[in-house]
Amino acid sequence: MTTLSDPPKEGFRLSMLLYDTRYRSGTIQVVALFCFMLLAAWLLNNTIQNLAALGKPIDFGFFSEPASYDINQRLLDYNSRDTHLRASFVGLLNTLVVAFLGCVTATVLGVVIGVLRLSPNWLVARLMTVYVEMFRNVPVLLWIVFIMAILIETLPSPRAFRGDDATASMMLGDSVAVTNRGVYIPEVLFSRSLGDLHLFGNSSLRFDVSLDLIAILIVLGAGLWVSRRIKHRADGIQEQTGTRPTTWYLRLGVVAVPLAILLIALGFHFGMPALKGFNFSGGTHLRNSLIALWLALSLYTAAFIAEIVRGGIMAISRGQTEAASALGLRPRRVMSLVILPQALRVIIPPLISNYLNLTKNSSLAIAVGYMDITGTLGGITMNQTGRELECVLLLMLVYLAISLTISAVMNWYNESVKLKER
């Protein structure tokens, strides 16, 4: 209700955008954003005009031209007559492969080294300290080149495996050959294969998905789901009766037996590498460039992850360890069941940054001849076509998309493992 003592309501005036503290900060932000957009538009327009004056307007038509270069390590079928888009796609997959392998290996090594750094054994703790200081204080590029040199200079050549007086021999029952040209390992084959699912026709982004792999994943997923149901049932019986039924053989059986039956039906076997002519053939060939890059990135990043793990463990109160020990748990169980699960809350956020750094550091692959996305799109394709602006912008966009995807997945995992407050 309006009374005579109430002050009259003041209407909105334009001058309030500048002199009224309720609107002033918003006005300044809008003006700053407008100025930034004007500057960005001016730079973009200036770039387009200058490129047009040079006879190089922005054009992505070069992606349909033949690449005319080879890619030694690849997951998809590719030859030099394929397009630059196909070459960039193969390079992108190579980047994802080395990033995935590096993140997994670095995480395992980092967790082990970080735990061992806190070992009461003086020698073990000091050796882990030397490892951390040695790897994190030397540029990763030097480690990549150093490991590549070791692989080339110290491993035997394929001819060392030939003849009665061979100086080198294959490992693990003549199934693995380690040479200075790479490592040859058994290849998974199916004599009664279901075939492949061809996607995207004959386009440059075409790839095949193995129906055998899909069938294996479906059977394995169903087995794990049934195993999980058996575990939940055992948990319920334990809560009601206090006695937990023995279920490990049931859980193992529902996963292993259907999978074994499927593999037998598909004719699962290994294709072994064999020395023919001047080199090995058959099996899967992991080139030295991939192994050197993988090992260097993993060992280098593991040193940083070890420090993150050590810091996360030290952030947990010592009372947690003492309470778990008082319940009769052994030190190894205390670490795996009590300390590490709580330390994950501290470990995961900085771990995301190290995953991103490892992925971006994989762009150093060109130093050892590994053809990743930087070597294809940002290297040979850019030099052949002269489209440096388009290639660099796309390259930046690709790394941005990969990094944002890794961040989103790890943030989701962080949310799933953090403590739920009641």
C-alpha cells in the first residue's frame, strides 16, 4: 500500500547505465565485449583481404586433392593416391592411439612410483626420487630422440635372425621379434570371421568396423552384467544373514565360458610373424617411432603423476591409516581400500592437466618420423598445398576438441568418485 511517506519511484534513465552502481559493471562488460568483437572482426577481415590480394583466398578444396605421400604406421588402409583428408584422418587416429597408450602407461607407472616414493625402505624411496628428478628435469623431446637412438643402435637387425649362425632369436615361443626396425607381435585372426561393417562408403573418412569385435564386446558386456547381478545378490544375502556365499566361480564362469565359446566359433587364432626375405612379415608391426614416442611420453609424464599421487596420499590424515590398521588390515589393503580411494579426490584434477600435456606433447612425433596429425595435416599437407592458415586453424581445432573431450571425461569421473555429502 502506498503511503504519503514513501519516496516516489524513480524511472529508468540512460544516464543510470554509467552513474548508477547497479548497472555500471554490466555496462562496462558489454562495451568491452563489443570492442573485442570489433577488434576480432577487423583482424579477420584484414586477414581475408590480404590473402585474397596474394591470390590465396581461404579455401578447403585442397582436402580432395591426392596426398602423394606415404604413412608408415597406420590403423586404416591408406595409399599415396588417397586424398589429403584421408591422410589427415589417418594422422588423427595415430595421435589418438599414442595419446591413449601414453595416458594408460603413465598412469600405471605414476601410481606405482608415487606409492614407492613413500616407502619406508630407504633405497626404494631414493631410487624413485632419482627417477622423478631425472625425467621431469629433462625436456621430453630429448627423451624421445634418446630412446629412438637406443632402439636403433642396440637392437639387432632382421638379418641377425637368419641362418644357422643367427645371433638373435625370437621371444616367447618364436612369437615376438624385437628388431631395430620395430617390434613384431602376433596378430589376432579369425578363420570363420563375421566380416566387417563398411562405414561412409568410398569417402575419405571411410573405415571398417569388425563384426567379430562387436560380437565379442556384446558377449563380454553381457557376461559382466550378469556377474555384477550375482555380486549384488551376494551382497543382499550377506546383509540379511551375515554370511557371504562363495560366488567367484560363478562370476568367472558367466564371463569366461560364453566368451570362450564365441572365440572357438569364430576360429580365433594368432598370426605369427616370420622372417621372409630381408624383413619379417605377418603379425602386427609396431615401428620404432611409435615405441620411442610412447615410452618417452609415458616415462616423462609418469614422473609428474608420481608427484601428484604422492601429494594426494600425504593429504590423507594419518589417522585413517592407523584406524584401518587397528581393524586388522594389512598395509597393502590399507593403501588400496582406504588411502587411494580418498586420495583420488586430490589426484584427479591435476591428473587431467597431465593427460592434456601428454596429448599435446605427442605433436613432437615428427622428430622421430611418426606421422601423427601434426606430421600429416600440419606438416606434409601444409607444405605441399601452401595452405598454412587453413591447416594451422584446423590443427588447433583438432587439439582443442581432443583436450576438451579428455577434460569432460575426467571431470565426469571426478564427479562420480568424490564424496557424497549427506
